[in-house]
Amino acid sequence: MTTRTLTVGTRGSALAMTQTESVVAALRARHPGLEVHVQRITTTGDVMRDVPLATIGGRGVFVDAIEHALRQGEIDLAVHSAKDLPSRIPDDLAIAAFLERADPRDVLVSRAGTLAELPAGARVGTSSLRRVSLIHAVRPDIDTLDLRGNVDTRLRKLDAGDYDAIVLAGAGLIRLGLTNRVTEWLPAESFLPSPGQGALAIEIRANDADVRQFFRPLAHAPTEGALTAERAFLAHLGVGCAAAVGAYATVDRGDALTLRAMIGAPDGRSVSGDATDRTDRATELGESLATRLLTAGGRALVDECERGSVV
């Protein structure tokens, strides 16, 4: 019987806690007798809720304090939404596993119909430049407004009339039991998700082989292959939250991994493409598609995003 105690670090939102409890339950099911404690940690992104993400540093703002706790030995592992992780993990830390991905799609939660039905000038809330670009590609007549906060906060702002609609990650609503709020599921093949969206990542200290072994049985190979390609695409671009980037990989029959990706601008202009390779070449697949899209005009769009407005 396993008698070790593990301390898990996580953000303190309802969604983060729900995600973490699902991981804890899976651990306990595989390791009876394992004692697991959950420690809530407040990150920069949680504190600076009224500042656009690109302004305060992008993806890393939701993991900075948690990674510090890992380094200090205050926690043994961290549960992250994979889309919050920077594309490159520090050398002293490591991803022990990516768990099976939930639905990667974005959703529209609206008081005025689907994306196509929204009236001209409708106010749509999102903190993501990727979503701004994708929205304006099909509805340039819609106004996008910055929206920060946890899922419940965003929904309250919508219900209060601050926005006509908001765009969220569908996986979060699934995990919180709030799919009844969804007005429209936006197709992942055309409304490309953020790299890693829908998946959970387990981060540990790189030299902690004991904790790593707890999680390898929970790793989901198709998800790991897909996220390796998506994260390699993002890393090769060399950008963060200051760019409109979408990437979504799927594992097809046999060993084929297909990656679809886009680089956009806030006004809806974008370059996009797809490529297929073997799953054991996921990193090369992501890097080669990034190079192709940058050469096809993506570099200019990234530069525009980094110079321009974050809304």
C-alpha cells in the first residue's frame, strides 16, 4: 500500500479546483492509501484581473507563483490548464503528463443569438486576441471588448448586460456543469482553439522521478502527441499572448497526426494552413508548419499584434 503524501498546487478558482479534484480522484483510484493535499495558490493573473493578459505577460501569468512553489518544495506537483502554460518549460521543471483532452472547442454564450445572428455592433467579450481575430474574420461589424475574470465572473458580467455575448473555452463549462449556458459550439476546425485548450497538464520538478511515476499511467498518448505539435508550433513562433495564434492537432487512423494552425490580426486577417506527419514527429510537424505560416505572411501579422491594441 502506498503511504506517501503528495501536495498539489493549483489556482483557487472554481474551475481550477474542479480540475484538480478530478486529478486527485484519479490518483487515489490508482494508488489506494495515497494521501493528497491541495494547496491553493494565487498567481499574477488572478491578482491583476482588470489588466489585459498581453499587457501583464501572457500565458505565464497563471503559472508563475505555482512554479515558484514547486521550486521551493512547498508543493510536489501542479495541475494546470495546458493552454495557460508557456510554450517552453524551464529546465528545472517538467511536464509529467498531459491528461486526456476534453472538448477543445470555444463556445459562444449569448443574450442575442449565435455568432451569425448577433446584430451589427454587438458587444462580444473576450480577453483573447485569437478569438478577436477569428470573430472579426466572419463578423467584422461586431465590437470586441476585453473581458477578464473567472468563468462565473464572466457569466455574471454577461447577465448584467455588460456584453451581448462572450466567448469561453467549452471544456471549462463542461467541467463546471454549465453547458446549459452554451448558445453555440464553435467548430474547432475553423474557429481554431488555443494550443493545449481542453487538456490538463501535470507539472513537476524535473528531477523528481518518484512523483513522475505516479502520473505516467494517467498520461493520454493521443493528447500528448497533439499537444506536442501544438506547443512546438507556438514555441517556434516565439510569441506569447501578444499574438493571435490558434493551433489544433488530431490523431487520425493509425499513426497520422494532423495539425491545423493560424496566425491572425485583430481585424480578422490571417494566414492558416495544415500539415500531417507521424505522431513521433510531432515536434517537427509543429515547427515546420510555424515556419511555413511565418513565411506566408504570419511574421508581419505577429509584428502588428505586438505593436497594436490588445483588445
